[in-house]
Amino acid sequence: MFNRLRNKKPASSVNSDMLSKQRRYDSLVRALHADIFRYAYWLCGDKHIAEDITQETFLRAWRSLESLKDDKAAKAWLITIVRRENARRFERKQFDYSDIEQEQLEDHISTSTEDNAEQYLIRRHISKLAIEYREPLILQVIGGFSGEEIAKILQLNRNTVMTRLFRARNQLKNLIEQPQVRGQSNG
């Protein structure tokens, strides 16, 4: 009986640990929420789904915050959680597939400003890249990760990542430079 009582933490220590965890978590959310949301949005292309993925990511981060040993690795750690959350979304959902290509669908959402049109075209071109090229490119451009960090996140060799980034940029450049013919898709 005495050993059990001795091993318990006093309430003030538990409160202090919880306060410390809450402060660490709050600072993590403040510092990285925008980046995590932006990456989630790039993965799914839907604001509401990206918000859900981001919320679930931070919920999972709270639950396992003690597993984050180095705060400098927090962004990569959260990006990994985002990727897993996005994958879980596909495990849960049954899709109705159509023979219509995504690029042939008319866009009723985008505004007609020049900036939005340009962003839409770049996003569309990036979406045409194979996933092995698209994912490292998005991690670099949106996430701001180095080749070494991307290699760790994707569990790949750094040289493989650098090759994929090089090829992704070249493919994207070729897609952007192709003349656009109204009513035709480049897919």
C-alpha cells in the first residue's frame, strides 16, 4: 500500500505537467497551424476537408505530444500526421467513379481574377504530376522542407527525393510552357 502511494504524483505536479503540455501544444498550433492547413488543402483541394484534416491532425498531436522529443522536428512530425489523416479519409470513404476526366469538368468555384486563374492553372498542372513527383514538390514548395527533411517524411533516400524534385520541376515547366488551346485539356 505504501509503495502505491509513494509512486503517485502529487496533484500540483500533475497540474504543472498538464499546464506545461497545454502551453507546448498551444505554441505548436500557433506556429504551425497555417502551414499544416495549407498542406492539407494542397492534398485534398477542398477547404472544408482540409479544415477537418487539420483539426484531426492537431487532435492526434495533442494525444501523442509526449512522443515529440525535439520541437525542431514538429513541422515534419505534423506533416506526417496530415499525410496519414488524408490516407485514412480514403480508407473510410467509398467513391463513385466516373469516366469523365477531372480536367474536363467546368470550374464554377474559382473567381475570375488573374491571380486566382494563375494559381488555379499551376495547381491543375501540379495535380497532373504523378504522386511520386507531386508529393515531394508540394512538401518543398508549400511545406518549406529541405531535401533531407522530405526524405525522412516520405521514408526515401535523399538522392531519390532530389531526383524526383528535379523531374517534378521539369515536368511542371513543360506543362506550363505548353500552349493552351481553349476547350482542350493537356491531360
